[in-house]
Amino acid sequence: MSDAAMRNKTLKARLAEASEIRITVTGRKSGRAISIPIWFVLQDETLYLLPVKGSDTQWYKNVVNDPVMRVGAGGVENEIKAVAVRDAAEVSSVVEKFRGKYGKSDVKKYYSKFDVAVIIQMQ
């Protein structure tokens, strides 16, 4: 098993125990690494991210510009390519996954726009 595959396996185990992760994206204007904690949903080999302000979220804009990000949980990090999703049905599916994990009231409380999502394949 390659180092990247081993890190992904370890990262998935840490994700299973976490309620939030730290992502690091490259600033589209500054070129700097920007790290923030966010909520996520992991199902099988797929990691789902939902920007709190939808397409107005700065980290999302950075991912659209450069889809390679670092994902970290429990002291383990890996560099992974993200896919920005704009399809309404797919975004709605991700929103429902978040509501299932974090509760409808908290998703309503913290998320203001549901027009985009980010999906990461953890293979």
C-alpha cells in the first residue's frame, strides 16, 4: 500500500471519530495556505463538505480555483482533490446528510445558503 493510501486509510479512521475537520486551501488571491475547521459527513469512501454561506463562502471559492486541499482529523492529514458540486439534486442530498448528522436545527442555524457542496473521494 502506498504512503498516500495508508494516510487515507488512517485519516478515514480518524474521520469516523470526529465531529469536525480542519481543511487547508490555497488562497486564490494571496496564494497562502488557509486553514479552517468545518463540519463534514463521511459515508463509505466519500467525504461531503457543505460551505456555510454556499457559493459565497471564501474557502469554497478557493477550492473552485484550486481543488487540491489538505484534510486533517485527529492529527492525521492528507492532500486530496475536491470536486465542487453545483447540481441542485446533489447539493440537496448533501444537505440532507448534514441534517442527519448534525440535526436540522443546527444546520438551519449555521448554514445560510444551499447552492453548492464539495465532494471528496477518499480512495
